[in-house]
Amino acid sequence: MLNRVILSFLAVLLLLAGTAAGQNDGKSKPRIGKPFSVSGRVSEDGQSLIPINGDPWSVANPGVLAGHEGHQVKVKCQLSSASHDIRVLSVKVLAPQVKYTANPGVSAFRR
């Protein structure tokens, strides 16, 4: 009976260790070939995509981004090699964000 309890306990520990090893911290790079989405600005030459908080990605097929130079876009792409090189599958142009400011000196803000 004691051996069964010990074996059961060890089996549970091994299962927990296996599931913890399979988790990632969200900082890992996408796998090669698996499609993923990334948002950023297309460079002026159309050869790379510059995310807001990351390193630029070189685009393997820059013809897909033609006409979107300097625009904010969201692309669905595949990682084609380990050298920060992506193959763009689809492009969606994002609406520019408008920033509003208020002037407290305007009569609408006075009481």
C-alpha cells in the first residue's frame, strides 16, 4: 500500500514537471513556417517592417508591401529563417491614430 502511494506521488510530480516544461514565457520567437501576426510601420523603402517595440523584420517578398511605405499595418506572415526574415501573407492597413488635446482656457471648460 505504501509503495502505491509513493509511486502515485512520483507520477503526479513527473506530470507536473512535464507540463511546466512545455509552457513558454511569451518571449519566444515564432516557429519557422507557422503563421503569426505582427503590427508595425512599413519602412520608407518597403524592405522591412518596424514594430513599435522591437527590432525591424526584413521582408522576403517586399512587393506585397508596395504602396504601403510609411503606413501602419498589420501583417500575417511566416518566419522564413532565423535571421529576422519574414514572408508576408496578407496586409491590413491600420487607421492612423488621432490624438486630441484640450485647451482648458476655452470657454467650454469654464464654469
